Amino acid sequence: MLMADVNAPDWAHDLARRVESYVEDQLQQPVMVPTHTVASLPSVSRWNNCTIKVSDETGGATLAVSNGTNWLRVSDGAVVS
């Protein structure tokens, strides 16, 4: 919970309430995942621990996550190829 100091002015308490409400609302929204082809995968080391959609992976489109060394399919942990 985001709170302003007890001695903070009213506007600071109001701001804290508004920021907390905004963040809670945003965290409940769907996440848009960028789409790439196998040939256009982004740098695996630069995007460590990030998720992408691979549109033309073997077996069809799939989500993949970077472990810093490879893009791994979320479904089975295999390296995207």
C-alpha cells in the first residue's frame, strides 16, 4: 500500500491514493506481448527474463522466454528453432 507520511499535506495523501489506484488498475489489464518470427528473434542476452510471441515456431505460434542464452518455448522449455 502506498501511503504518504502522516504529517504530509492533504494533496500528498490524495496523490498517493490516486497513484495506488492507477497502478492497481493497470496491473489488471491484459499484457501485450511483442511478436517475432524465428528469423527475427531479438537479442537473447539483452532481453533476459523477457517474454515474446514467436509467430512461426515449429508446431505453430508460441510464447517464448529468454534465459539469457536461448529463447525457450514456454510450453515445454525447448529452444526455439
